[in-house]
Amino acid sequence: MESALIVSHTEKSTAFFTEMLNAASVKQVAALQSCGEARRLVMERDFDLVVVNAPLRDESGESFSRHIASKFISQVILVVKSEYFDAVSASCEDYGVLTVSKPVNRSVFWSALALSKAARRMITRIQDENARLKQKIEDIRVVDRAKCMLISFVDMSEREAHRYIEKQAMDLRCSKREIAEGILRTYES
């Protein structure tokens, strides 16, 4: 993880979480004391992890945690009083918020941090795969449009158009999309 945001109204908790995050090699750690400030900051920049030490001065921290987990790609660790743990955990788990009960000891927080890192890596892999598949779909759309142009203007069959684009890509050592884009520029103007 590269960056983390700590939202806590106590200096002692902020120091504890900062120390733990530094030990986990988190490079950039920002700390704020209210959800209002945190909401503004997360609109300006991304964080890999948000640690919320509830309750906060301006709200409980529960709705803020759910908001961050649902709208952004940040992992969220919500630290709550033990008497509220079960209820808060149940209301936040569908959003992917990791809930930790107070008092927090190092091993429990370290475990939550490790889970958060693993989830972050998995989400990043899924996002990369999603982007790759979206690009592949867009490439197919462009090639299909080019085949339609060849069918309409050159009187090729679908199979001939497909073979033509494939052969051109192999002969010119470029992608089928590049060939298709050239065909589209020729016949769409």
C-alpha cells in the first residue's frame, strides 16, 4: 500500500495507527480529526487505505466508512467500541469494511491490515482484468465496423473481410485494430 488516511479525533490513536502503518511500509500517511475534512480530502486524492477510529466529533464514522468503501477503491478499517462491534460489523460488512473492536492491540490491527492489503491486491487484479477485457471488446467493435465497411464498399464476404484484416495485420506486423482503424478512416470520410 502506498497511501493511507487516518480519521481519528484522539492524538494517541492517530500516533498508534501511524506507527503501525509506518511499520507496514505505507509511504504516505495523512491524519484528520473529522469526517467532514476526510470527505473533502478523499474527493481530491485517492488513498489505498482509510482507517476510521469511531466515534468522531462530527459523526459516528460508520456511514463515512460505508460511503468510502462503496464509492472509492480504498480499503476501510473501522475501529469501534466493543459494545457496538456486532451491530456495526453487521451493517458494514456488505460494503467490504473491515471492523475491529476496541481496545485494539497490535496483532489484531496487524491482521486487519494484512487482510486489507490482500483485498486491495485482489481488487487491483480484477480492475486490471476488467480494463483489459473492455479494451478487447472495443478492439472487436472497431474490427467489426471495419469488416462492415469492407462488405459494403468492396463487396467482400464477412469471411473475406475478416481474412483481409488478419492478413494485413500479419503482413504489416501491427494489430488488427490498427488495420481496422485505417479502413475506417478510408471509408468513413
